[in-house]
Amino acid sequence: MYMKILAILSQLCMFLFATAYDEDIAKRNLQLSAATYCDTDEITNWDCVHCVSGIELKQTIFGDTNIIIADDTVQNATVFVFRGSSNIPNWISNIELRFIAPYSDTNIKVHRGLYNEYMKYKDILLMHLSREKVIITGHSSGAALSMFMAYDIHKTHDVTVYTFGKPRIGNQNFVDSAKNITHYRITHHNDIVPHLPEEVLHYRHTNTEIWYTGDGSNYKICENSEDPDCSNSCAPIHCDSIDDHLLYIGIKIGSDSC
């Protein structure tokens, strides 16, 4: 009986999450993420192929990680948008593996290189938290930085995270401590990046995964971390596509898509 109740509750949670996921809003945040790869002048003038309407820029940061901070009238929120590496294949081949324990609970460990990249911008980002509702989004390594920011503010702000092709960034203790963050972790087919760094190194993903099973609009929602019914179904030998990393929900991402 106990197991039946758990199964029913699990199905109910899945139904509620499925009804909460809005693909149109996900695509909007995907376009914002894709815009960060465009030329700096195009971003500053908000005149690029991915530059959606309803955006009022507050600040743009250009460097190793391009960041857009803006008010979004459609989502009625402040949005923080993080670009991934400008050279994705090189970043994939050189991704760090080491953990760091930067939080008061030293059992919570995260990816050293990605966390240090986030810390370069943390103070500037937190200066723009003028509204309670916050949307954070990013692609690839930018998705990792998105989650670090959400982790820092989720107890004080109404924050929702949309990540695309996010690598693993923490251990199981980090995953457990981040379980209350509303996170749509969107993955695509055989994209290689969500499988890095490998689980054997004690890295785990935060929930909840939206796995697009091909190049169309079909997707599955998996509430459990590292669920074999979602993108982990291609592990360990078929999750090797960079092309799938650069195409999400029918939208091409990267410098070549601008």
C-alpha cells in the first residue's frame, strides 16, 4: 500500500510539472541564450537574429562569458542570460574534473572551474536583483553559471531556471540542497555535454529534466536525477553529439547561428 501511494504521488507530481512546463516560454529563454553568442554590437543595440521583443537591457557584460541582464515584459521578470564557451569543442575537450567546496556545508562540492568563472561576475549580478521575480537562463557552460546564481538567490527570490545542454556541476549533496529550485534542465537527444563530467567522478545533475528525444518537439519529463528514461538512456557510448548540443527545440545555437 505504501509503495502504491508513493507511485500515485510521483505520477501526480509529474503531471503538475508537465502542466507547468511551457515550451513557448522555454523557446523564448532559448532565444535569449542564443543571442549571447552574437556580435557585441548586435547585442548592445538589441538587433540580432535571436533578439526577441519585450526586452529592456539593463547591462551587458562581455568577456570569457557574455552576460545579458534585462527586464522582460513578457515574463514580467528580470532575466539573467549566460553564454557558453565561444569555442565549444575546445571547452568540451578540456573540461576540468576537480571539485571545490565553497559553501558553509563542506560536504557540498561543485565544479571548480565553472564555479570560479561564476564568481568573477557574482557581485555585479547581485546588484541587479531589484525585482522579486527572476529568470535565469543559459546554454552549455553558461547553463552551469545560471544554476550557480540560482543556488545563491533561490531562498530570497522567486527564481526559475531554464538551462540548455548543462554539464553536471556538483555532487549528490549539491543536488539534494538544490531540490527546491524550479529548474527546467532541457536536454537534446545525444548531446554530449549533459554527460560531462562523468557520473563515475561523483558528479550528478539537478532536477528536473526535459529531454527532447529528436529534432522535433517530442519530449519526456524526468523528475529523478540521472533518470535512465531520459537523456541518460544514451549512456555510456551514444551520448557523443556536438551537433545535438548546438540545436535545441529547432533553434541553432552558437556563433555560427548569428
